[in-house]
Amino acid sequence: MSTDMSGPFAPRETVEQVEEGHVLAPKFDANGLIPVVTTDFTSGELLMHGFMNEDALKQTIATGEAHYWSRSREAIWHKGATSGLVQVIAEMRIDDDQDCVWLRVNVGGNGASCHVGYRSCFYRSLPTGALPDSPVALTYEEDEKVFDPLDVYGDAPNPTKL
């Protein structure tokens, strides 16, 4: 096995090294991204899912604060830089084959993580069972927004591509 490491990431050389080794060798997809699941450190509540590219992962490790790759803006974004709702990392894990990151965070400000104003990006649920003939109806699980996005972001265009 090669011991050549350029920067903080080791080359991926063997299954054993990736799954049982002691060095970070993340696997980015064909677009250069790795998925990230983010939960509240105290409650365990799922806050959001996002992606990191290599630079966002490096910045997250270096600063101890969450940085993501915005696929819609095609840029790194420091979560909370605009809103003040910075995600401070309490624990960071990588899965067995090093192709998914789990962040356990404490969120600054009012504790929200969703740009729509809810605490969690997963504020709606959907039923399971027989598929209806019309679109599946969603149920809101959070009935109040934690903040008003217009107060925080102004009338900036929504960054989500349809």
C-alpha cells in the first residue's frame, strides 16, 4: 500500500483500507460530491441532507462548522453565513465505505436549519401504501416557521432550481 498522502485525504487503495483503516479516503461521486446527513446533536432530529465537494469537506474539517456544495448555486456555502444559523459540529462521522458523511451539529441562533423557515428541512411527511391516481398528498409536521425567510434573506430569489 502506498503511503503517499496529498493533503488530508488518503488515496483509496483497498477495500480493507477503506472499510477497516484509520485514514480518511472519501469517495466522491462522478460529479465530485459526497452526500451529507445532518442531525441535531442533542435531540438527534434530522435537520437536512446536502452534499459536499472536496473543498467543502476540507473547510468543514478545518473550521468545525458545516460547509456544503450548493448544486443550485454551484458554489460552496457556509451554512448560516447569511442567516446566523451556523451549524457548529459536535461530531463528524463517515460511513463504512466512506461515501457518506454524518454531521451531528449544534445550530446557532434560533436552531433552524431550513431556508424556508422551518427548524428541519424535513417538515412534511408522506403516506405509504397504495399509490393514488392523483399526486401524493403531503402532511405538514411542523406547523410554525422558526423564522421568516424574508426577514433573514430579503427578497433574494429562491436558490432552489425546479
